[in-house]
Amino acid sequence: MELRSFLIRRMKIAKTRIETEINMLNSLLNILVPNDITILLANRIQTETALTPIDSIQVAIAHENMPAVLISRDKELLRIPKNYIKVSTPEGLLTTLK
């Protein structure tokens, strides 16, 4: 849902192309879906950090799938979850990989 929203609102991709783009990304990436344990962890993370619900769920999913690096440009996500997971900007990740 977050990806679909991003493609429509930020990338201005036509709704008719969205499912094609999502299917292409699904073939390249391992898409993780939260379960009830993830939501409980996200609740604890939100209590400790005051992150938004969706940000807390993203951190919880990454934490459960360590070693994982959460890639984001969201300033709050880059600052707060360092106690739980490794975070990086896309540019920082590319520098690390070189």
C-alpha cells in the first residue's frame, strides 16, 4: 500500500501502470509483510521512539530480518531507529557498496 501510494503521489505514475510497476519490483525484491509479532514489536518501538505507526512497522520488519539495512531519506527514520537497526540513505548505501 505504501509503495502504491508513493508511485501515485510522488512519482506521478498513472494508475494504469502501477500494478505493472509493482509486479516488476516484486520480481526484483523480497517484499516483507508484517505479521502479528511484527505489530507487537512495532508498538513497543513506537512507545519508545514516538515514530509514526508506518515508520514503526518498517523498523520492526527490518529488525526481525537482520542483518538488514533500512534505506530511506526520511529524516526521522534516519535518526531514531539506530538503536534497533542500521539505517542509511540511498546515497550512503551506494558509497558503502563501492
